[in-house]
Amino acid sequence: MNLKVMSAVVLLITIGICYFINQSNKASAERLKQAEISNQKRLEQNKLDAINAEKTAEAERIKSEKAKALKAEQDRLISEKNAKEFEQSKQARVQAGIKKIEDKIKAEAFDAASAQFRNQKGNCGEVNAKNRFGGYVGFKRYIYDPKTDYVRVEGDATGYTPSIVIDALWKIECE
């Protein structure tokens, strides 16, 4: 009987060991399943984080592009303003130069108030004024020389420059 009892004890011990091994395997399988679930959640969170990072990067890129576009527009407006101011300054200098020439011609004219000007471009133009008899003489070309501060007016009378000389100077200075 000892052998039967021993066989029964060994059998019970073996069954107990198998039971505990089975329980241990179930616990390991459950831990593995939990680890997989945890890993899956972590992967999903990483995907969400990557998507959010892309959205943030895209928003920053758009913001940067808008800032660049705004800066370019501001630079363009400033450039246009500076160009306009330069052009106005240039026009003011041209007008001042023309006014100076007109004043010089009027100072030499018999009737300064009657002086009429046209086709003024740079240091060249045409002038018409009344003569001593009170009549207009017709438009005559003039050329101003800034180096000598002298105005040459086309005409045959004393103090005027002959047409042939004005023709030659006109080709050099005015065309």
C-alpha cells in the first residue's frame, strides 16, 4: 500500500505542479495581453502626437509665410513711397530750374508779364513775348547754359542768338 499511497501523492503533487504552472501561464498571458494593449495605446498616442506636431509645424509655416508676405508688402509700399517722394523731389527741382530759367528770360524781356512758355524740357524750350510795339513776336526757341548761367534766345535782333547757332546747339543740348 505504500506504493499506492506514494503513487497517489506523486500524482497529486504532479497535478498540483501542473495546476500552478497553468495558473502561472494564464497570469503571464494576461500580463502579455496588458503589455500589448499598453503598447498599442502608446503607438496611438505617438501617432496623435506626430499629427499634432505636423499641424503645429504647418501653422508655424503659414504664420511665417504670412509674416514674410506682410514684410514684402511693407517693403514694397515703402519703396513705392520713397520712389514717389524721389520723383516729387525731382519734379520740384525741375520746376525750380524751369522757374529760374523763366525768371532769367523775363528779366531780359521788354514786357516780362507777357512772356509765355511752352515745350519746356530741361534747359530748353520756347518763349513768346511782346515787343516794343506791343505785339507778340511768336514763339522762339531758347537754350539755358547752367555753366555760364546764360540764356540764348533765338532771334535776329541784337542780343539774340541767330537761328543757325540755335539749330546746332538745339541738336546737342535739347534732342
